[in-house]
Amino acid sequence: MVKKSQTLVTEFVLLGFADLHHFKFLIFVVFLIIHIMALASNVLVIDLIVVFKTLHSPMYFFLSQLSLCDLLFIGNIVPTILWLILEGGGKITISQCIFQLYLLAVSTVTQCLLLTSMSFDRYVAICKPLHYAIIMTFVLQVQIISSCWLLGLSVWFVEYILLYGLEYCTPNTINHFYCDISPMVKLSCSENLSVELVITMLCCCLSIYAHCSHLRLHPPHYPEDAIQHWTREGLLHL
């Protein structure tokens, strides 16, 4: 129930970097250069992995996806930071704020899942080197990466719907340089217990997924004659 003394709002005020004064143009240029360098480096990594066939291995395949996550993260957050530096703060609609939070969550969750998958890939490469080429096939790599992106896109979509259904009241000021879930939930004048419960459940589900993925990549036991045959093939792929 919304209190009578509160007024519903349709936008938030991001304070950002409000006390920069005469240094804002210098800081803006520094952040802009870092932003361009970060974009260029990630694009370069993806381009090198695509062009050079010697880099067509599972580890570099995962690295290219991490670069995509970085591009999504940088392209989502840094432009807002640059805008706030110049303006000394600014307004953003609730829809834009929630969408920015969604993209932030997608890039973060997907990156965590990719890093988890890379750790399992390294486990197989180090502990089971002779089985590595048999286990980490291209089909399995595509399945792992697709599941990481699909989970990143779909898992947080539930939270996106819940946040969009909340009502927000004054004060509508966020002392931050981007939209984050914690201040948004605090500014809500609706019942937000379901949002907090869903966040907890999503974290638990992602942990379970990571554990199941780890079990999936454990190589099964093979007969001795099959191991000898695969050992010769595995050495050819090292």
C-alpha cells in the first residue's frame, strides 16, 4: 500500500560525480580514453581469435565470449558515467534504469558462468590431458557457451519483470553513477519481499548449475583397450 505522504515517480536522479567542478573535463577525457582502449582491446581479442586458426581452441573460444561480456558491460555502464561527469548528475527514467540493470546483470551472470566453465576446461586439460580432445569437442563447447548466455539472458528476466511491476516514490535520488538493484529496491514503496526472495533463489540456482556442469565434465571410466586407442589420438591433438 502506498502511503499518502509519498508521491509516485517515473524517473530517478543519479547523482554520479557531483563535486568535480573544474576537473570534470579532465576526468571526462581520461575516462573516455580508457573507454576507447577497453573497447578496442576487446574487439582486437575477438578478431585475433577468429582470424588465427592456431587460436581455435576451447580456451580461446571461451576468452572470446568473455570479451563479448566485457563489451556489453562497458557499452552499458561507461556511457552513463561519461554523461554524468559532464552534467554533474542527471535524470533517467525508471524503464531505462531497469533495462540498464538488466544488461548489467546479464553481462555479470554470463561472465561468472563462463569463468566457471573455463575452470572446468582447465581442470580437464591438466588432470585428464589424454582425454581432453575427446571430452572438449566443439559441440560441447557450443553447448556450454550457449547455456551460459541463455541462463544470463533468461534467469535475470524474472527479476526484470518484478522490478518493473514495483512502484517508486520520493525521494527518487540514487547516490551512484549507474542503476543498481539495492538502491532501487530501497526506493520502492511497494512490497519488495518477493524481489529479495527471487534474488536469493537465482543465486542458489546458479550455484547448482555450476556444480552440475562440473560433474558433467568429469570424464567417465573407459575400458583399457579404448584408453590405449584414445591415448594415441589424444597425443596427436596436444
